[in-house]
Amino acid sequence: SVGSGSPFAYGVLDTGYKYDLTLEEAVELGRRAIYHATHRDGASGGVVRVYHVHQDGWTKMIAGEDVNELHWMYAKEKKLLGNE
């Protein structure tokens, strides 16, 4: 993680990382980290893209999710309104 939103992303990554994450768990962790970076830092953009880098190259996992939509989805998961 680099850039002005990276402190927010690192907080999520440091909290959620474990050595044996499944690919699905790792993608979700990346998604949440990028969401928090972009939601809290206006200069970081508003779209989440996640790529899986592996020995044969890379695979696009999330092509471009709107951070605003993720905000409401994550708020609902926490049983919040999203405007707290």
C-alpha cells in the first residue's frame, strides 16, 4: 500500500491478515483495505480494483467496485445506517 490513503489501508491489512488466508478471504481483505483508504481519503479515488498476483501472472478479481456502494453494504453488515 502506498499513497495518502495507505495508513487507512494498513490498519485494515494489519488487523485482518493471517498467513493461511484463502484466496476469497484475501480478496475480501484487499477490498476492505482499499475501501477504507478511498472512503477516508478523498485523494485516493472512489473505485476498488483487486488483482491476484501468482506464479503465472495475474488475475483480475474485482474490476471496479464503487466505494460508495461498498460503504452502504459494509454499514448494513454492521447493522448501521451508514451516516453515523
